[in-house]
Amino acid sequence: MPTKISPMTNYYIRKLYRQKDPYVSQVEDMGDDFSTFLDLEHVLKNLYGRGETLDLMIRQLETLVQYHQGLTAQSVSPPAQLEEVEQRIFAILGESDQGTGPSISAKAAIQETPTSLETGVTVETLLGILNQLQEIGKTYLGAAITVNYLQAARPSQDWFKQFQIQRSQKVTYPGNLTQSLDDQQKELARQWINTFIQSCAQVITKFPDIVDQPQILNQL
């Protein structure tokens, strides 16, 4: 039987939306049914279909809501941690990257990462792809898992060890960002990206589609 959103989770997410958007509270005060404006199951089915990915997203929402409730119940709740959990909840529901996590906008940013026919693939190009993948990965898998996957997939060649991957920061490179990758570096970079995406796909089966894997690899 397909997983369904529990009434508690449904109510709690709607409460978060009321806090996020004052207009929603005004609508409810006028006696209108909030479901007219937000049918959570309809939103999720439109985003993820009706298969395993939908079930996974619902289970993640249930877990995130329970985590958010636990943080809220603490006498002193860390605002940054609460905000991160809320961003992940809203991102699963398809919010764009305006304080609510990347979905469509992050994917578009990957597609717009500049390449140069004259200079070839540069470190800056690779950094742009890595950081956008990290951003999307954090939305669906969380920061810790995403960083672990990026580190595990990174080629063992010494040159790639210069890329600094940290949970709370973007991927960085200490050298010349305009440096062009040679053929071997480009091939290893493609392997890095491909391995990372496939690792994420073991948890989020549609992850290659979400990030448009062929389009990303074509940039390298």
C-alpha cells in the first residue's frame, strides 16, 4: 500500500506554511479551507509520481517534521538548525531557492554554468557544477550524507585532493580558477560527477533526472 502523509504531519506542515506566509493565515481567518491552497499529497504526486520515490519523500517529510518538533520542544532551539530543517521540508515540496532550498532554480543554475570553447573546461566550471550538485544533494539527502558522497566519489589523484569539501561551506579550490583541465583531469572529473550522482540515486532514484545528468556531463 502506498505511503500516505499522516494527519499530524499534514497539520504540522500547514502550520509551518502559516508561519512562513501571513497571507495563508488571513485566508484561514476568513473561513476558507486551506486545502484549497495546499493539497500536500497532490503536490507530492505531481513532483514525484506514485512510485517508490513518492513513498521515500513522504517518509522523509515524516522524519523531518518529527525532528523539527523535537527541536521546537527544546528550551533553547538553535534558529539556524530549525531553519535548515524547514528549508529541507519546503524543498521536498518543490520550493525554489529563495530561502527554502534548491529545486528547479538549482537545476537551472547547473545548466547555465559557463563553459568556454576557447579555454576548455576550467576549474571554475568544475567548481560551479560541484557546488550546485552539493546544494541539490543537501536538499534531498542532507548535508552530512551529501558531503560523504562527494568525498567518497572524489578521484584519488593528488590534484583532486586540493578541492576542499566541507559540510557548512561550498566546495573550494585554493589555486587558479581559470586553469584548464587536461584530458585526464576532465575524464576523472566526469567519473567524480557520475559516481556522486549514482550514489545519490541509490537513495533518491530520480536524482539523475532531477539534476539532468547527461547535460551536466556534457559540460566536462
